[in-house]
Amino acid sequence: MMTFILFLVAVAGLLAVMRRESGAKPAIGVMVVTGLLSLFFASGVLALILFIGAAITAAAGLPGFRQSWLTPRVFAMFKKVAPKVSDTEKVALEAGTVSWDGELFTGRPDWHNLLINRNIGLSEKEQSFVDNQCTQAIAMCNAWDLAVERADLPEELWDFLKKEGFFGMIIPEEYGGLHFSAKAQTAVLQKLAGNEMLMVTVGVPNSLGPGELLVKYGTDEQKNHYLPRLADGREIPCFGLTGPRAGSDATSLPDTGIVCKGEFEGKEVLGLRLNFEKRWITLAPVATVVGLAFRMFDPDGLLGDTKDYGVTCALIPRNTKGMEIGRRHCPIGTPFMNGPIKGNDVFIPLDYIIGGQEMAGQGWRMLVECLSVGRCITLPSGAAGAAAYSVGTAGGFTRIRRQFNTPVADMEGVQEPLARIAAQTYIAQSAVNQTANMIDKGEKPAVPSAILKYHLTEMQRAVLTDAMDVHGGKTVTLGPRNYLGIGFSGAAVSITVEGANIMTRSLMIFGQGAIRCHPYVLRELAAKDKDDIDAFDDAFFSHAGLIFGNAARAFTQALGIGKADVPFDHAARKYAQGVARFSAAFGLCADAAMTTLGSELKMRELISARLGDVLANLYLASMVLKNWHETQPVDGERDLMEYSMALLLYRAENAMDEFLQNLPNRPVALALRAITMPLGRRWDKPHDDLSRKLARAISTDSPVREKLLTPVWTTNGEGTVENPIARYNGLLKDYDKAEQLYRKATKAYAKGQLPMQALHPEERFEAALKADIFTKEEADFMRQYESTVLEMLTVDDFPFDEFARNKDTLIDHTPT
């Protein structure tokens, strides 16, 4: 018995030392002390094992011992197996900053570092712009009119966007721009997301494009000329990056710029002769200035000894000789301005290079640095806004749509997708708002930008699918009254652009994070490149301590022992502790994957994708917790928070389970499972009772519905376009009264008090008035209410020949 007790004491002591990453000396002390006790009072075998363990720990853990024999051998092996990082990858790894994503890699996230930067919202000027100018802009948009009738924004809307500075949100005020914060840009795009074409048109010039590149890298002359003109809309920019052979792999640009002499404005100058072919360039058909990425070469040495400068960015006016521009692609669902650009022997002077000649070859770094911020804002904000728009329409429609004498929102089959819509909207809003706040605090979140781009656009697709499903025939029938169908079909665009989602998930989130965010890997690789064995020793054995620490934390927390101390209230505490537990498990699994697969991990995209899923769900869960912590919850929001957190932790655990099922080294996988999931799976999908509560919350006039709809357009009267959310909100305010009268009429009909042929609601209301079952006030109320309901349920129809572009091909199917 004493042997067993001492064994448990030794294990507990070692786990405590490992959890704290206290180093080799305390671990040696634990083993020596328990070994001596075992020698005198229990088993000599246990004492021997503990003494051997202490000796091994001393040899491997104490710097004076290991540096003489172990470190040189490990360093030599590391040089052989460590992945080679290309120059392109180095640029991507060095771009941006590491913040909360790095905390999650440590396995012991310090919540203080997340909560210290409180989101205080927008300035008065920014909030006024969102409330007024943004509302006026979205009020001019009907999806059918823009996508089908015009395939463009109305001229008065273009003029309004230019006049009010929508294209200059990121441009400093000294150049005539609005100079909005990242939070304000996010709020603007969420408000405009009710129309995909409008959101893209405004979002792209304020994301990856000439404006941002000029602000950060342009020469004074370039800034003074272009920025005021971009800010007031005299210039419309686009940026040509992708092409037929360079999509997700933008570094494989085949477009070239050869240094040569040529004629410019009547003089011979040194410049570049460009040949390029670009595709999928947003705003290209209407752009007046083109930002262009190309490979720059100087084969004749006109600039010096460098022959291949690499990716370079330049600004080219639309009317430049040799450039073909103006044709259009037709993006699926929503034909925003997008098209090809070609150039054949286009000559430009060297001062067209963004930043001037000294920035030649710096294009890839410039693009990556800008993209790390832009990807956090444009598409994720659009996704959050589209999700909120779905809350407003799907919630409203399912409450007024009655089948089997009951609102479909009260049917459990409909409640399930309604709950998913609510939760994913809450997650998306929390993520974009809190990450934008990080940007405003000086962060350039490279890995979170990939997380938000992939997961929020996927949520947008899922939310719109659920919204379409609960609407049924209302939204599968296109026309001016259909407020979801065109946006639904256009969701595929967000999935594909600014880094295709498949590539982002399988290569970028974990692939970049594993090196960029890990506390020690980047230091180890730097030591290898510099052949610095002392730096390697410090980084590698600190890394080893982290592995043991994460193993101890993951194991004990999975057993419910030593839960993390988290600064959250009772409602959120267990979820934050779940994030901390999975952070330790994730850190351990990430190290195991890198150790067992080495450079092969680059090619094991599904392994990388699942680890990325774990990281992403933990990041999104952290954003929900921060949002809960620093905003005032409304009545019913706790249900929303709990559903969202349960969903994210379930997904994180599921991704970890799939990783363990597929890790090639099976003994390591089994050991990891025993450490990280000793009691099996612990998180379930959100329970049905939460689904019922959330479905009711977004389909009634509730505080939760009102809060989720805060970012989107909810009023009427600012333009000529009817706002469906405003109509639904009005119906929901009167719903309780209407429901009582529906039931009164249905009950009277069932009793035979109303004519049996009174099948339409309107007929029953009139009959109920004649039978004194309804008062005149009740009948008048229900006439108006049901008239609005029928209007919201109605779909469009068209003349028989409406959709044939070539009327000569029409077939007369009903000849006289």
C-alpha cells in the first residue's frame, strides 16, 4: 500500500511541476525525495525507477550536462528534418503580428492579454456615418434590380458613394479620406451586406488595393496625386493579382515587367515593358487606375547587378497604351463589377512602381502585409452582416408563415436551423468586432485573418442555406420580392476569393500558425539558419518543457483536476475552462504532428486542416467569451452564448478526435488520446431546449433579435426600396395580439360558428365580425395584419417571354 501511495505522490508531484513548467530541478527533487522515501519505507524497485528517472532528467534537463553531449546531437538531427522555409514563406511568416492566436498555442492562455483591450465601440462621427450614410446607401438597393435589371449600381448610388467618401474609409483625413478605424469599416460593411453587390463595391477599394498600398508604401508624390482622387471617387481603383495560371498560388505570377528604355510623354525614359493577363479583378470594368502585380526583371543590368527583382506592384492609369480593360465576368448570383485585364508591351516609367524604384521586388511583402488586415475585415464583415440579415428575414418569415394552424417557427424541424442561424450570427459578429478592435490596438493578425476568412464565409454559406430552407418557396422563386435568393447564390464568391477556402483551411491556418504563433518553433528555425547552437539549446529545451507542460495540463484538466483559473462570470466560466483545456491538448497535438511528420506535414493537408479547425474554433470561442464579458447581456442572451460556446467546443473536440484517428504514427496517436481524452468525448452538440429558446428569440419581438439585428438596416423610409426586416419587425410587434385573434377565429370555425366555405383567413375575419365574434376594431386590425402577411408571402411572376434573351427562339407551346 505504501508503495502505491508513494507512486501516486511521485506522479502528482511531477504533474504539478510539469503543469507549471518549473524546469528540471524541481522534477529531479520530486523524484529524489520520493525515491528516498520509497527506499526506506516501501519498494526498492520503485526507488530505483525514480532514481533512474532523476538521473535521465538531470542529463537531459540541466544545461551544464546536456550541452556537452545531447544538444549537439539533437541540433544535427534537427537540421536534417526541419522543413525548409522558402523566401516566399518567410515573407508570409514575418508579415503581421501574433496576439491571442499565440496564446492558444502555448496551452496556458493568459486571458488578461485578451481582455485588457476593451472594445469601446465607434466614435461619434463613425457611428453617425453608419446610422445615416450607410442606411441611405442600402436603402437604394433592391437585389433583383441591381443583379438582373441593371447588372450595376444605380447612377445616383455611385454618385452618393463617391460624394460621401465610401471609397476613402482607410485614407487619412489630410488627403480627404474618412480615416475610419477597423471597427468602423467592419460596421459599415455589415450594414451594407444586405446587398452583396454594394458591399463588394465598397469593401474592395478599402481592402487589398491601391489605396491601402499607397497609404503604407507610396511616395509623397504618389500619395498627393492619387489619395485625394481616390477618396472623393474621381479615381476608381482595382488591383490585378490573379490570372489564368495564378489563383491561390499568387507567387507563381507569369506576368512580367522588363526594365528597358522607352518613350513617355515625348521623352526617352527608363521604365518597364509589361506583358500580363489578369482575371477575376473586382472593379476592373469601371476602374480608372489599375494596381498591378508582376515579376520584374532587369536582364540588361540597366538598374544594377540584380536580374530578377521578384514580385513588384505598380499603378497604371486606365488609358495607358496597350492595356485592354472594360470587359466583364459574371460572378455567380451577383454580377458586381469584375473582369479581365490584358496588357501587351505596355510601357510605364519606373516611378509608376508603388513606392518608387526602391520598392522594386517588394510587392509580395506589401501584399501579404496588407492582406493580413484586409482579410480580417471585408469578407468576414460581409458574412456577419449577411447572417444578421438572415436572422431578420428568416425569424420574421417563420413566425408569420402558418401551416397546420400554427406558425412554422414553433415546429421543431424549423427551430433547429433557426437556432443555428442565431448562434452562427452571434459568433460571426463577436469575431469580426473583437478582431477589428485588435487591429485598432496595433495588431496585424495574420493567422486570425485566415480563420475569419474561412470560417465566417463558411458560416455565411451555412446560414443562408438554412434561411433558404425555412423560407421554402418564398426564396426559391426569384424576382424583386425575393430578398435572399440572389445573395444565397452569390455566397460562393466569398468562398473563393481572397484565398480559396479549401487552401486557407488546409494550408494557411495551421500551416502558417504552427511556425508563426508557436512560442519556440520560429526561434528554433532561426537558430538553425544562423547555426547558433546556444540559441537552439535554449529554444529547443524550452520547447520540450512546453510539451511536458501541455501533456500534464491536458491530462489533468480532462479529468477535471486543476481547472484553469479564468476571469469570467459563472455563466461563461466552464466554457473558458474548456477553451483552456483544449488549448493545452491542441499545443501537445501540434507538437506531436510536427515532430512525427517533420517536413512531410506540409503535404499532409488533412492533418493540418484538422489542427487548424481546433485552433480556429478555440479562437472563435474566445471572441464570443470576450464579447460576453465586456458587453451588457440582454434578456435571453445567455442562451445564445451557451449554444454558441457548446457548438464551438463540440467542433473543436470533433476536429481533435478526427486528427487522432488519422495521425499516421498510431502509437503516438494512441498515447495522445490517452492524455487528451482519457474519459472520451466530453462535449455534446447544443441541446434541443436551447434550440427552442433561440428559435423563439429570433422569431419574436425579443431583446435577442433586436441585438442581433443591430448591425443591419432595420428601418424604412430612407429610400424607395422596401425593407423586409422593417416589415417583419412591424408584424412581430403585433404578433401576440394577432395570434390570439387567429386562435379565436380558428376555434369558432371548428365549432361551426363560421361558414364552412370560409377557408381564407380574410373570409373568416369577415364572418367573425358578422357573427359578433370579432369586434370592428379586431376585424380592422386583422384585415391590415393579414394584408401585410400576404404581401410578405407573395412571390413574383413574369410574362412568358421575360427570360428569353433571344425572343426568336421562343416556342409557342399553346398554339391556337
